[in-house]
Amino acid sequence: MSIRKTCILIIVMLLSFGKGLKAQQQIIDSLKLLVPQSKEDTNKVLLLGDIAYYLYNLNPEESFEYGRQTLELAQKIGFGRGVINGYYKMCIARYGESDYEDAKKYALLALEKAEELEYGNRMSPIFNILGIIAKNTGDYEEAIKWGFEAEKIARQYGEETDVAIAISNIGSLYLELSDTINAKKYLLDAVALMMAQDEKLHLVELYSNLVHVEADDDKKFEYLNNALNLAEETEYISGLIYNYQSLGNFYRDVRQDFANAKVSYNRALTYVDMNEDQYQKASICIDFGNLLMQTDQLDSASLILEEGLELAKGHDFRLKITEAKKMLSKIYALNNDHEQAYTFLEESYILNDSLYNENIAEELAIANSRFESEKKESQIIQQQLEIERQTNIRNRTIFGGLLLVLIGTGVFLALNYRNRRKRKEAELAFELEHAKAENLKNLDHLKSEF
């Protein structure tokens, strides 16, 4: 599997597999020798957990058994942190078997125990593995949610490396969703944090992923060299394999520098034999065969493509089988073996059609995840607009009410003024009438006097 696809899982752990599977097996064998002589205490719990961890990608079933023993002993001696550890190791073992339902069950049990014991600093890795499980089941919305939960709890407890891991995982998830803007933002943030923590193995992964989101070719080349330099320094074999292959592709496709491309592919093949990664070897053989075909070295191209095809068929790497058969079809056509060319081409199309249908299902899951996320954002916007609308209605109601009050007050004052004016006019009229009456009375009185 490529680093792009596995980075999220690798970066969650301790990255202890850097020197290859052989070295990993040596570590496992050494740890197993310590088990019989260990007392039933917290140290033995940790030892069993370490063995479970180193085994999860080599022998998930055996890893689960050691995880179960970790849990059992931790419960027996009342070691709470060991109980969390046991559930967590059982989770990653089930993850190694692609049993995501069981993996999620054990992760949630680990989380429940961590919450019960208030071990907040143990929660970030659990949130991360829950995000990985969600991602592998196509639920990217939930995966990103768990990623942000991991970042939040890590910040709360000041776990800087866990913060960086969570941000890196979020960036990798956005990369899977082809959201290069967010992917680049979070990956670069993670680089800054990892550099501050001097986490060189993590930086190899980050630089490898940044190549996929960077548009500038010179910057891509810089990231590839950064990844390779750090992988050399830390003897991180998987990082060397992947990035030498990527460098070969860069020289071949971008720079058209076929000589350096060949050197890079040969280095990748040298390291892949140390790591026994059959998928990666098949992938390198096919990419190398492509280079040889482009440079008209058809016999050499055919040989290395056949090797890649056999490796891919032996492990059911269907995408690589399709790629190899398409290229071999072209070589047979160039050599005028049209019958064999047609056979390979037909087989590649049939397999490609099957893969296409699977990819459509995955793309639909991703699209649905995006839709749900965008729908939530739209709902938030709609809620904000509704709040604004209600606020405007309320303001209009208040303003309208005030206006009515003002109008009512104005009308009242106008009517009151009018009534007072009428009353005053009536009083004046009465006074005039009274004055006239007095005058008439006086006239009558005068008349009587004469």
C-alpha cells in the first residue's frame, strides 16, 4: 500500500516499523522471550501490549490474542490504564484484519474506560483510530469529526505531538476527498508542529503527502528530497521505498529525465527487498516497466512488467494487475503479437470495469459525505438567515409598534387639542352671549329709567 493510503494509520502509532519487517520481527521475538520471566504486574501488561502492537500488521490474529492477554491481566491487577491499552490493542488487531465493526467496538470500549477514569490524555489516539475506521468504511464526515475531537482533547491536555498527529490525519482525510486546499493547509500546519517536536518519522509521511497537493513542480521536488533526507537519517525503509519510487515518477513524467528516473527506481527496488513489501515491489516494477517502454527498451520492459504482474496476481492487487496488462498489451502490439496484445487488453478492460464499479461506489460514499457536510453548512447558513429574518421581523414589529404608538399619541394629542380648542371657542361664545345679554339687560334697564 502507498504512503498516501496508509499514512493515517502509520502516523497514529509510534512509527516503530521504520527499519523494515525483518527488524520488526526481531523486536517481537526479543519481547516474547521476556514474557515467561515477567511478574504479573503493570510492566507485564505493558510488555504484552507492546507485542500486540508490533504484531498487528504481521499477524493480526496473534496480535488480538496478546491484546486480550493485556486486557485480562490489567483487569486482574486493577490497572486502569492497562485496561484502556488492552482494548486499544484489540482494536488495532481487528483493524489489521479489516474487521472494522469489531475494531470500532473495542475502540469505543477503550474510550468509555478512559472517560470513566478521566484519562483525557489517552483519548486522542482512540479518537484517531475511530477516525481511521470511519474513513475505511467510507464515512468521511464521521472520520473528520473524530479527527477534530482528537485535536481538541490533545490541545486540552497539552499533548503537542498528539495535536500534530490529529491535524496530520485531518489533512490526509481531506487529501482522500481531493480537497487539496484544506489538505495543504492542515498538512503544512502539521509540518510546523512536527518540526517543533523534532518528529522526523512523521515528517517523512507529511512531506510525502504534500507532494500530492502541491501544484508547483519545484516545490514538489523539494518535498520529495526533504522526505528522502529524513528517511535516510532515520533509516525509515518504507519512507525510502515510497519516495524513491515517487522521485522516479517525477523524473520520468515531469522532468523527462529518464537516467535519474532509472536510478531512483533501482534504489526503490533495493530497499523494497529489505522490507518484503510485495505490493510496493509490484508497483515499482510496473512504474519502472513504463519507463523502459517509453525509452524503447521493450525486452527489458516486458521482463520487469511480467515480474510486477506475477507479484500483483499473487496478492490480488487488481489495480496493479490492470496497469501491468495494459502496458504488456502495448509491448506485444509493438512486437506484432496482436493476438497476445488483444488478450491482455481484453483482460485489463474486464478487470478495470470491475474496479470502476467499486470506485463508483466509493466515490458515491465520498460524494454523500461531502453532501452531508455541505448540507450541514447550508443548514447553518439557513439558520443564520432565519435568525436574521426573525430579528428583522422583530425589529420591524417593534418599530411598527413604536410608530403606531407615535401615531396614536399624535392622533390623541390632535384630538385633545381640537377638543380643547372647541371648548375654548364654546367658552368664548358663551362669554360673548353672556356679554350681549348683559348689554341688552343694561339697555332695558336704561329704557326703564327714561
